[in-house]
Amino acid sequence: MAKEQGRIERISGPVVEAFLPDARLYDVVRVGDAGLLGEIIKIVGTTSVVQVYEDTSGLKPGEKVVSTGQPLSVELGPGILTGIYDGIQRPLKVIEEKSKGVFIARGIEAPALDRKKKWAFKATVKKGDKVKAGDIVGTVKETELIEHRIMSPYDGKVDAIKSGDFTVEDEVGSVSHEGKKYPLMLMQRWNVRKSRPVIEKFPPTVPLVTGQRIIDTFFPIAKGGTACIPGPFGSGKTVTQQSLAKYSDTQIVVYIGCGERGNEMTDVLKEFPHLIDPKSGRPLMERTVLIANTSNMPVAAREASVYTGVTIAEYFRDMGYDVALMADSTSRWAEAMREIGGRLEEMPGEEGYPAYLARRLAEFYERAGRVRCLATDERYGSVTIIGAVSPPGGDISEPVSQNTLRVTKVFLALDASLAYRRHFPAINWLKSYTLYTDSLEEWFGENVSTDFGKLTKAAMSMLQKEAELQEVVQLVGPDALPEKEQAVLMVTRMLREDYLQQNAYSDVDARCEVKKQYLMLRAIMKFWEHVSNALDTGVQLKKISELPVRTKIGRMKEIKDLKEFDAINKEMDMGFEAVRK
Amino acid sequence: MKEYKTITEIAGPLVTVSDVSGVGYNEIVEIMLPSGERRKGQVLDVGRGIAVVQVFGPTSGISTSQTTVKFLGETMRLGLSTEMLGRAFTGLGEPRDKGPRVIPKEKVDINGLPINPYSREMPNEFIQTGISNIDGMNTLVRGQKLPIFSGAGLPHNQLSVQIARQAKVRGKEEKFAVVFAAIGITHEESSFFMRDFEKTGALENAVLFLNLADDPSVERIITPRLALTTAEYLAYEQGMHVLVLITDMTNYCEALREISSARQEVPGRRGYPGYMYTDLSTIYERAGRVKGSQGSVTQIPVLTMPGDDKTHPIADLTGYITEGQILLSRDLHRKNIYPPIDPLPSLSRLMNSGIGPGKTREDHKGVSDQLYAAYANGRDLRSLSAVVGEEALTPSDRKFLRFADDFEKKFTQQGYYENRDIETTLSIGWDLMSILPEDELKRVKREYIAKYLKKPGKEGEKPAEAKK
């Protein structure tokens, strides 16, 4: 593609207008003598409007603008995993070296994938084999946890292919199609604003097991599904997102820190390499890609970071993996759109957001899904998108929350008043919902227990009952309630404190497997059954409340050996036997 | 150097100059008035021969015919040197005291560059402020940005001065400095700070940038950036631990809105510009610790919430960027409790990385969670008892009620000069917990209960001495 050259006409913050005839929309350009990266977002006649991914201070009209003739793309190939990138996939480590300091200098060019590192490539096709785009031609053991499957970007016949040690740019073979020859490399590029093709999308039927009780039990997320976590500041969005990134049973995690705090990203960057995958004993970092575009990094790169992340997620999905994508926070992304829209002097929609906000959000979440990957062999993968939303003042009637709710299927409502009580995860069980309950019921029935669904429904209706009773208590005090209702309050308090609350900082409790969740919930509901029966036979509530098994239930979270639940259940039976006499 | 006499429009703080060439974005300009007076400004928008300049200072006296505009060819820079310590400057960085000009060791762009998240170090050193509600419940650590959310008439100035006076990392004698940025505060408030800094001797380790209420509001955009540029220099170049106090960010945001409306931009919430989040982040994010440097920048910005409304855009956007907040409560203030910090809506996001064995004490986390939960419960019961009367409460509930009262009187309440070490804070906490039934202490490990809890019966007596 010929390189177009033009010149700057006007600069206003991150938006630059340039005289650039024959430019194409969404092509990447280098702006000014410093070569700042930018992207064409609007064309009027011969003038291109460019959003620049770096600070534009000092740029002057008349300086040159060069189009690369390529849309904003990511590099996909071995070396992505364990990577820590900025919003336009520049590795932060390389930026550190090139900036010679802790600050991000301007105009730095840094390829996403290491050009020098050699990877051991094992070819899985032979010369003469026919391949379709998306078919696996070979594998690279990228990390101990993940095998990187190299997919052919083209249809055709394999002319040559060899195993061995290669860099990402070396030619490992070639494919010919209709007389044309295409080289095969370990690396390929993909336009971030275009979703990668699939054969078919399926409705999700398998839950993403997160190890978080309130989510798995009451508001399960499906693999390939979408979820949103809105909440005011301080309600624990980031802690929830990070817990999901750490403990969910997905093979690949893409974590986008979009316009968030620098120190928080550092926390992720420092902590993830030390976290160990319980199954393999390897650092979790080996399955993770981090994209960190903090709030003070250029706003246009923040806009791009979400697309960069989801494209990487789709790439791993196409290999046949289950991928979870966390975007923290999509509100910052929407604000970036608003900021750039404002600079373009676009007619604003609601609250100053651009009119295309809803479409962009929907398009983004639509890139999630459980799919049959584009390939001849039958391969399935999924991308689950979990987006945090930061509504101003915690009021979700604002446009970003509302438009997100319309497209996502799970709503985890974070609640500041729970956070004030140090009830974490501060997910409000009355406001949250999931639309996956029915499609996942079968899985829970087969893999956990057939009465799991029944138990969760019973527990949830008790929690709803509690909310009603609390209103009465507010007026008349707890002692005015009949014993049976006081008992409901006693058991729902157990549900809240001993079940829903989960300590993200405890070694045992941070991740709770579903089997244990079931046993815990069963113990509490069994307790309720006992209480209810005992009260019917005239036992006083006071006596029940003195049962020592209550403390045992309170410490169930810390149980490691699931056999201990038998002892608790037995003690419970005996305790109630005793009070009845 | 290019000089123009082609001003075509003057509106509010903005001046439009036409027929310019070779002018850079964000470049600094000097404006010479017919009277000979000089003012500074900055290019906000440039293109097709027209430059929009934001003037630092009043635009009165500028005329379209006889005023000269000189483009200086560089962005706003601040000359830096360690000689700045002990000095007071204006909101634009000119000496305000009677001292000489500072001879700069280096000149740095005041907008700074974003810190590479990969090059940051995690803040994890406990700063003892001597204030129980901060140390015990919402611990401050080095490199954190922890704003004080206040309201008009609340003692946020006293509190921030007390923090500046008392803050230290225990067991270490290190170079430290205070950088103070006053944004649009009154003369009276500014002299309160000056007096206190002088009296306690803090002034010799402080750099002051003062933009007072009657100074031009556009300057307010610059003042915090000067302060932070200085702080970064002292921290990362000179290896000092710098505490940056910025008061009052509300005035900063008002100035931002003023300029935005003068530029006729599309307003966001309540007329504040849509980019206010990004703009604020370029201030707040300039805190932290970085690889390869001893020093650190810790920020304590103060903002007064209009109408005590935490959801007001200024407080809201700040809360989304900073690592928590210390919230002052009018109710506590009315009860004559100083400092009126309400621990419930306050938060320190970095607390967990700065506490625990080796940093504060093993029981710190548990004590804090327990006090927090019990106080929240007590406060709920207080409103309940207002409806049903205290008699209707269970005996256990009445204990929580008493706990909440005592918590405010003994834990929250402390003197303006009272500097409590963390052991004292924790032991007050344990005293308070002894009011409650022991089986309600679910948040603390049992071994710590055995080790630290005073047995009931002695409750209400004088606080126990700190345990070793």
C-alpha cells in the first residue's frame, strides 16, 4: 500500500485535522515530526480528522502526517500471553526500555510481539494438505499452561511446511491458492474493529464457574455469555473483576484496565505473576493478557483498548479455548468516545454521549459467544465478556448503564451500602439478575446435584422475605415479630454472613468450588428446615439460637476437606434432637 | 520568536489571534498590553492560521489593535531546584515571598508524562498520621492519593494541616517534603496554613504554590500542575518522600468549567466539561512510587462537596480516580467531634497492602473490620431506636448502641495536637470491642481475641497500655 503523506491543518487536544487526500477511514497515521500514532476517524473532502493516541502538545500546523495505509490492527502470535500492553498493544516493558525511565515518552514504536525470540514450532499438516482459513497448521508451546495453535489465515494447499525454531516473522511454510502463493508465519494481523469470523454461534449451556458463591449459586454467568457489573466507586468492582480473572475456570483471561488507576494496574501486574493456578501449579500469568491504559494515558488509546482486548480474546477463542474478557471499566471507554465526539463537534445525544454509544456497546458485547470456530475440524471456543460500569453517583439510570443492561444477560448490582457494611462481594442479591438460569440448570443438575436449583430458589425467596420483614422491623423492632419470622431473620442472616459474604483475601475462601457451595447451602437450608420443624413442635427460638452448631456453620467457609460437612450435618441433627426433648 | 498584533476576538479568558503560522499546540504565549503590562497564556486550539489562546490572568485591558502576542515556542515549563524548599510561589510559579528568583537546575514540562504502569511500584508502606480514624480504619500508604471529601464550614483545613504535621513512616528517618498547592482559597485560609507551617517548622521542608480567591481563575488550571511537577522532581530525582496537599479541588473544577464554557464546548453533567475525568486523572494519577527511585509522591487533595453531595460530578469523578476517600460528616461536626471523619463511607483502597504484621500489627485488619461492622450496626440501631425507643431493643442491640456512641467519643474524637501511634489506636479499638458480647466478634481471629481483648467487667475504665 502506498504511503500517503499530508500535513497538519489544525490541532485541538487529541484531535488533529490534516490535509490528506485519498486517505481511508480508520487507517492508522503517524502525526507530526515526532511520529505520534493516530487513527483517521472522519473524512471531510480532503481533510482527515485524526484521533491521536499520544499527547499532542507542541504539534504545529504544517507538520507532516503519514498514513500507513493499514487499519488499527493487533499482532496475533506466540508471545501474547503474559504480555502487558497499553491500549494499542505496545508492550509496556519495551516502552519502559525505550523511554529510558518511568514515564511514557512520546512517539515510541514498539512491536507487540518480540521479533527476536525463537519459538519451537511443530507442524501438524503436511505438504500437499488442503487447508481452509482457520485450520491449525501447527502448534507452539507458548507457556506451560497453553498451547498456541497457529491457524492458517488463508484457504489453499500447503506447498511447504517445516517444524523447528522460528521467530514470529520467519516463514514456516506457504500456502497456494488459485496460483497465488501466501507465506505462513507464526504471526498474523487483524483489524481490531472487525470481529473475527466463526461458523456458527450457539446458545451458552455451560456456566463459567467463578468460585464466587453469590455468582455461581444465584447469578451464574455462562461461558460465552455477557455480564455487567455496575456500581458506584468503592463498591468493589475492581476486586470482583480481579477475583473473576483469578478464579474462574476459563483457559485464557484477557484483562483490560481501561481508564483506571495506575496503582491498581500495578497491583494486578505484581500480583498475577505470583498467583498459582490450582490445577496445574503454574503461575496464572501464563494464561493471561493484560491491557493497561490508565486514566491519565491518552484518551484515544483508551477508546482503542477495548477493541484490542476483544480481538485478542477472539483469536484465542478461534484456537478452541474458553476465554474470559474483563473490561474495567466500560464507562471510561464510553467517556473516551464522548470526549472525542465533543472534540469533533458532533451533535451529542443523552448526557453529552455520542448518539452511536448504544450501537458501539451492543457491537462490543456481541463479540462474546460460544462458537464453532472457523475451521474444517469441529472446534468450539467461547468468549465471555464481563464489563464493569461506573455510573456517576452510582445511579444506573444513566446512558452507559442502561445501554449495557439492554445487551448483557447477567446483571451483578454492586451496592455501596453493602460495601459500607464490609459485606463483600457487595453484590445486591435483590437487584441482580441472570437470564442464564434455565439454560444452565441442566449442567448444574448433572454436575452438582439435582436439588441445587431447588435449594437456590428456596434460599432466594427467604432473602426476599427478609427484605419485607426488615421493613416491619424498622417500625416495630425485631421482638414484635412472631417467632417463626424471627427465625427467618436468623437464617437469612446466616445466608448473608456465612454464605454470601466471601473473603477475597482468605486463602481458603477466595475460591469456593461449586460442590462446596452446594454443601454449604444445603447445610444452611437444612438448618432452616430443622428450625421450622422445631418451632412447630413448640421449641423456643432462644434455645435454638444457643446451639453450638451455629458457630460451626459460621466457620464453614474455611473448611478444606468436604467430609467435614457430614460432621456438621450430624451435629445439627443431634442438636435439634436434643432441644426437642 | 513570533510576534503578532492580530487579535481578532476577546471573550472571557480566551483571545483569538489570526494569521499566525508555526504555532504549536499548548505553546506558551506572552501578551503585551498597551500599558506595558505582560501576561502569559497558552494555546488551546490552533489551525488554519487561527490560534485560540487561554490567558492566565484577567483579559481586561487587552485590545484588538494595540496588544502584541508573542509565541514563545515552548510548552509551559517550570524551572526546578531543591532551593525551592522553604519558598512560597504564586499560582504561576513566580516567587511570592520576598526571596530571590530560583535558579533552575532543570526545566520540565508541567503537564508531565503518564507513568508507565509497568514501572510503578506497589505502594505498601504504612504512613502513620496519628489520627485513629485514618490509621486504624482507612490507612494511608506511601504513594497513595487519598482525598478529603468535605463540605463548606467543616474543618478540612485543620485536618490536612494535622496530617501534614504528623505524617511519618515509623522507624525511619528519611528526607521528606511537603508540597502545598492552594487553589482559589481565601486569604484568611492561606494565612492559616502559612502560620501553621511556620509555627511547626514545617515550612523549611515545604514548597508552597498559592493561588488565592482573587487571583485569576485560569491560573488555577496551572497551580496543581506546578505543585506536582515540583513534587515529582523532589521525589523521583531527589529521592524525597513528598506529601502533596491540594486544596481546594472544587475551585479547580469551577475554573475548568469556566474555560470550557468560554470555549463554547458541549457541556457534560452540570455544565462541567465531558473531559473532566481525563483532566482530573492527569492530576491525581501523578502520585505513586516508581522503580529505581527511593522517593514517593503521596497526594491528599481536599474538595468541598457542593451541598455535601457525594454524587456531585466533582466528588464523583474524583472518587473514581483516587484510591479511596476520607469523608467528613456534618453530623459528627455538629456533635463537636473533631476530626469529624465518618469511617463508613470513607475508604482506603490500598489499606490492605500497608497493614499487618511487620507493618502495623497482626490484628489490624480484623480490628478494623470488626469496628467497622459494629459501628455500622450501631448506627443502624440508633435510627431504629429513634423510632421504637431504646427499651424495645434487645440487650445485645443496646450494647451495639453504646458501642457506636463510645466509638465516636473515644476513637473518632481526638485533639488537634493529639498524635496517636497505631498501638494506641488499636488498643482503643480493643477497649471498645470489650463492650460487645464476645461471640459477636466474628471478624477477628480467636487467637487475637485471646491475646488482646480485655476481659469484660473492666470495660469503660481507662484505656489499656499498648501491648508489646
